[in-house]
Amino acid sequence: MAGRPNPFRELDELIERMNRQFGELSRTFETESMLPSVSADVADHGEELVVSVDLPGYTQDDIDLRVDRETMTINADYETEEADDSARYHRQERRRESVRRQIQLPEAVQAQDATATYNNGVLTVQLPKLDPDSTSGYQIDVE
């Protein structure tokens, strides 16, 4: 009976291929879930919004902060010391660390009057609210 074809051989091969692909896919999700994320709090203090963001391990020079009327964007990037060339790494995640976070603000703010401090790994941004009764915009002379 050794000469009879196995009707389930193709099915077994298909299942084997699927298992390999799902294994590769799960490693991809594992890597993506290990990407750094930053936690943020947005507090309303009456006339200003205060945003606190956890950025441990960065310096002030590593942080790029941009604010417009209704959005705050944080980019932080640093590189660690050179890797040990004599070591054989199985995983190497500490060489470069980058995070990006865009936060929609609940109200319009006066971006030009915003201030920021960075202390003990926490970025604190104070954003004065835009006065809804003020006239905004610029006077343009028509010639």
C-alpha cells in the first residue's frame, strides 16, 4: 500500500504553510506592540489647558514640540551609545528611541503664548485658551 497517493497530503501542506505564516504574523504584532508610546493628561484649569506627557529618558534637546490652535504635536528622538560589536544580539531595541504623539485639544488655544517645562521625565505644557470674545485674525489693507 506504499504506492497509494495520500489524499490529505495537499491539505497537510496547506495547514503547515498557514502555521508558518501565522507564526511570522504574530512576531510582527509582537514587535509593533513593543513600540514606545507616551501617556498624556489634558487638564482644564479655567483659562488654560495643561498637558502633561511622560517622556522618560529624553533630554530637553531631544523634544520637538509644536502647537497650533487645536492640536499639539510631540516628537522625541534619541540614540543610545554604540552597541558592543563583540556581542551577538538576539534582540536590540535600545539603540534608538523615537516617539510621536499628536493630541487634539478640546478648545482652541493661543499657541504663541504657550509655555513648556521638562522635569524628571515629564513634559508639562501650559496652553492659554483663546478668548472666544476676542477678534482673531489680521487686518489686511486693500489697495
